[in-house]
Amino acid sequence: MPTLSRQYLQDLADHCAEETHDFFQNGQNACASCLTLFKRAVLEQDEDAWELIYRQYEPLVKGWVLRHPAFLQTGEEADFFVNVAFSRMWQAITPEKCEGFNDIKSALRYLQACTHSAILDSIRQQRSEWLDIDASDVQRQIDAHAAIPNIEDRVQHRIYCKQALIAIQKRMKTPKEHYVLHEMFVLGLKPSEIIRKHPGVFRDVQEIYRIKENILARLRRDKELQKYLA
Amino acid sequence: MLSSDVYRANRDAIMTESTLRAHYSDAELLAWLDGSREYAEHIEECEACRQRALALRLEDNRLHSLLYRAECPPALTLAEYGIGLLSEEERRAIRAHVDNCPLCSQELAWQQQFMHSLLPEEAPAPSLGDQWQAVREGVRVIVAQWVNRLAGGAGTGPGMGMQFAMGPMRGDNQRPMLFDAGELQVTLEFYEDVAHPGRHQLVGLLVGEEDPDLFRVQLWRGKDRVAEATVDELGNFIIDNLPPDQYNLKLIHPKLEIQLNDLEI
């Protein structure tokens, strides 16, 4: 980067620091330098600008993480989510969304949403693994933290899981089987919770286990589904 | 080896037709895997049952990890919904899902709790007072509909046959209550008010409005207005110190009034 441009960015960052201070102290929301920095980072894909944004807001995002109502459940370090939040904003923000940032509040609000979603993804992953406890999970957790999956990978995985769900739903023969598949596997409810949620539908938890037994047996016999269940 | 192959290998190796009856069924093993002690004595002694249970757990786990929340929007999309960034079409699709998904409802409630007060609040909206009275005649009134209270019944599958509950709406802090008011949505949650033992705190979120801080919140008990609050720029509002009772909530804007009636804490 030419020296002049670096100096320009640094000046922007310095002004942005002052504007951010004013915003939090006095509610002054007109932060031209911060917005310029954000737009330069996103619209021009300027990594230096992005690094300055990171430096400017990293303590703020860390504070958000520490105060998130679900943070303690994750068992993760706050820095992990700070990194995910910034990389998520970097990946997910489009020029259209960025053009909609009319003030610093809207830009920070989006960063906050990225922080929130980073924590939620960790909780979702954890709960899915909590439902899926076997020895290989230890390795899976290590793998999961080795690299933050990018958006394309996440989208691919979601499509794959949705296709599997649709294929499996087609194998259900009764409304009760649909209930058990949905409540137990998609929502992760236990049989006692399903009974409470749908009073009068099932006689007892044993009936739910019998339905689950039937579902597993049917899927086991289904050659087409083995690609999903392997 | 596929999990189904593991299952078959274990089963075939161990169980002949004559021994089958001596062991527990898959349903009973599944119950044992979930912690039921009813079958524990036999299973813990029986290698055959334990092996089958292990194979079942493998299958069960695979299915769980594949399907868990397969219908839910990505966390970031849900968060974007929570801050009103999505297009009308996307918003409608997410709203339809959230109305039926307790997990996404919970995540939206976390978001509302998380985003509240982390950014500096702007000056409170001016008191409505006389100005409000003057425009009162032109106000559109919407009675919001509680959309995520479901009543299941035999013979209906998930997503089918959902009915709206009748009678008072009980806040039980189990999951957020979602209300539909045309273009706008309101989420309510009730918590124990730790500062006032025996009393409750109402935490709300207004979504779908560009300037939610133009709204004020009023809580009514019968003909008495018992509390007022402002809505912040993110759509959050909180009312503390509420005794158990039945209330009506109003979200008031100079041109619009949203009523949430028969809320029972």
C-alpha cells in the first residue's frame, strides 16, 4: 500500500476512534470517518481498512461476547467468537447491505448480529453434538475449531441436510411417525417432552420408542438412504 | 462399515430366533440409552443387548446430527431478520418458520436480550400527551394475533392442523410469545424479576418497524394503566416489577396502535 494511502487510512481510523467515543458517550451518530472506513473495507475489499476496523472494534465485540446470554454455555474463549464475528461480517456483508449503513449505529448493529450468530452457531453445533455422542466427536470438535467453515461450506451442508430430511420424510407412513421424526430428530426433544408438547397424541413414552424403533428399522433397510446415514 | 451393517452384524451374530425373546426390543434399548433404569439390570449384564444398544446409538446419533435443525434458517439469517435487514419475501418465510419453531424463537429472544442496551440509547421519544390526543382519531388500531401457541391433536403431523389457542395467554418463560400485527411482529417473554421477588419482568421486541423508538408501550390492567415504557432504537422494551395478573399491552405510535390483549402472567 502506498504511504499516502496508509496515512489516509490511519487518519480515518483516528477520526473513527473519536467518533466512536462520541457515539457511545453522547449518542452522536454521524460518524463519517467510520462509515468511510467500513465502506472502503467492504466495497473496495480493502484489507488494510478492515484490519483497522478490527483493531478499532475488537474490544467492543469482545465485550459483547462476554455479555451474550448464551456465551457461558459455549465453553469457548471470547477471542474465538471475536474472530468468527469479524470474519463472518467480512464474508456475509454485501455491497447492498453496506450501502444501507447510513450511520455508525447500523454498521455496529450488523457487527452485533454477526457476533450473536457466531455464538448461536456454536450453541447449535454443541447441541447437535450433544445429541450425537460417540468417540469420534472429540476429533470432530478438534476439526471444527481447526478452521472456521466458510459460507459456501455451510450452505452446502445445509442443502445436504435438507435433502436428507425430505428424503426421510417421504418414508414416514403415519402422522405419528412424522411427529416423532420432527420432534425427536429435527428439534431434539426427548419422548417425555414430546408427550408434554402434544398431549393426547401418544399413549406413553414407550409408544414413542416403538415408533422410533420402526423408523430406524425402515431407514436401515432403505438402500437409497444409506448415503445419508453412512 | 455403515451403521446399519454394524447393527445387522451385531444382531445376527448374537440373536437367533430362539434367543430373540429373551432379550429386550430395540424400543426398550432406545429407552435405556435415554437413561431409563427400567431395563438396566438385564442390559448391563447382557453383552448381546449392550452390543445392539451400541449399534442403535450409532444409528440414532447419525440421524440426529443429520437432521437436527435441518429446517431452521442459518443463525446469521435469523439475526438479520431480528434487525429487520431482510426483504419482505425473506421476512415472511422466516416468520412462518419462527412461528412454529421453539428453537428459533428462543434464539430471537436471546438476540433481543443481547442487543438491548449494548448500543447507547437515544433520547426517549417525546411524551405523547396532548399531541397524541390530537392525532388519536387518525390512529389505525391492530389487535395482534398470538401465532406460536400451538395445539396439537392426534391425526395431524407437524405443521399441519395447528390451531390458535383460545382463552388468556399465559407467559410462562418457557419460550417467547410471538404476535403478528400485519407488517410488524412483537415478541414477549416473561422472567422472574430478581430485584422484586414474586414479581415478573416483561421483555419485548418489536420487529419490522424502521423507527421502533417512535413507539411507546403501555401496560393496562382492566381500566388502569399500570406501567409505561419506551421502545429503544432496536425495538426492545422492558417493564419490571409486575405482579401476577392479567394485562393488556399497547404499543402506541402517532399513527398506529398495536394491542396485545389478555396476557396472563
